[in-house]
Amino acid sequence: MYSIPDLQTFVTVAKNAGITSAANQMGISAATASHRIAKLEHALNVTLFHRNSRMFRLTDEGQVFLERVDAILEDLQQAELEVGSGTPRLKGHLRVTMSPWILSRFIMPEIGAFRRANPDLTIEFLAVDRFVPLVEEGQDCAIRVGQLADSSLVATKLCDNHRIICAAPTLLQQHGIPETIDDLRDMSWVCLPWQTRFDVKDAKGRKLPFSAPTSIAVSNSDMLTTGAVEGLGLAVKSRMAVKTELDQGALVEVLPGCLHAPEAPIWYVFTAESRAGRKTKAFQEVARRAFQR
């Protein structure tokens, strides 16, 4: 017969897609983790994982078992809290994805207190500017910027936000202040690779496609800010991402209101099928406080 530690090991191995990383996370040997999985498969009389030297992923039966067991373990933890000391400390591992500027400027200042309150919880941040599908990449939740297209997500708006075009004063001193859309075409730009084409408005408010003459492309939003501050080109940024630079005069807004549909609200999202439960809800409160600060 299998035990709760066997189930916990199975869930951890499934979420880490491997024995060694799961064992390290749990503080046990890889041999122990492997033995627990074999014991569980023998008791259930099913194969839970496809594995070879390069691959370790759930079978269809393993995926069904994971969804049920993860929820059961979460309920068990909640039951222990309700009948025990009631201490609301969280356990396990939480995976969260967001843009680098959100992590560095908003979330990291809140993490110290959250970790002190929940020392048994580990957190893994995937800080990237690309779109990350939560289920496919094993993420529990995300903080996203802009309009949401995936209706299957449970979403809570954290705050309003707008995108702007900005530049360093030194750049404008050298090349002049753009006053029209045509002036923007004569300037150098620093862009994210997928943000070189966007829509602007002309003097009559008509929507126009715009291709930024990119001189430097970077794949990281924090580096995009650095490039703009260094005077390497104009940049499209979330106003919240460069508020400090705007306040300090390191960046200034260029042609205010020229972007078409500049609204880019900040959202906290997770899937309706998420089994992280209390952890995602607790981290949602962290995110809420971060954007209220």
C-alpha cells in the first residue's frame, strides 16, 4: 500500500518533470523518490510516467491521477490547519511567471515578508516578456500586462496601466523632439523583437500601422528601459514600468496620446483547474499589495 509521502513525491516529480530535481526539492535522495514512484505504480497497477534517458512525462493515467491527488493533498493540508494549530503557513512549491520589470520593481519588495510568514513555501519565478501558457509550461499563476485573450483563465485586475512612447532628454536634445508621426519614423528606436510594429493615431485620431525603425532589439523589458535611459532610442513602455525614470527626469514622454489603444491593465491570472489553491490565492494578495504600494 502507498502512503501520503508517496503521493507527495509523485506530485513533486510530476511538477518537476524529473526524479532528481524533485528529490532535491523534497530533501530526499533520488533513489528514495524513484522507489516511491515504483511503489505507487505497483499498488495502482498502472504506469504513471513515460521515461527514458531524455524524457520524463506523465502518461494519460498519470495526468488524471495528478489532478485528483494534488487537490486531495491540498484539502488534507487545509484540514490539518483547521483542526490543528490553525497556523496559515503555506507549504510546497509555487511557480509564477511575469515580466522582469514587474518582478524587480513590484514583487521582489514584497517577497521578504511573504517568505517570513511562509518559510516552508518555495517560489520559482519565470521572469520573461514572452507569453507563457500556464498549463504547458507548468506555471501555477501569472501576472500579465495588457488585454487578455484567453477566456479560460481566472483573472483579477490589479490596476490600470497605459503604454507610452518615451525617450531620454539627451536623445531629444541631439535629434529634436518629435512632433508628428513622420518625425517618429526619423528617430532611432530600442524595441522588444515582437514590439517593432504597433498602431498609432494621426492628428485626426485615425488608426495607422507603424513600423519602428529599430536600431537595437532586446528581449528583456528591464534592458529596454536601460537602453532608453542611455539615449539609444525611443521605446514603448508601460507607464508603471518607468514611473521612477519619468519622475526623476531620466525619461520623458514623447507625443503623448499618439498610441492607439494604449490601455494595458495589470492582471493576476491562473487556470480554472489550478490545484495550487491556497498558494495562488495567497500570492494574489502579495500582488495586490505590491500594486497598491
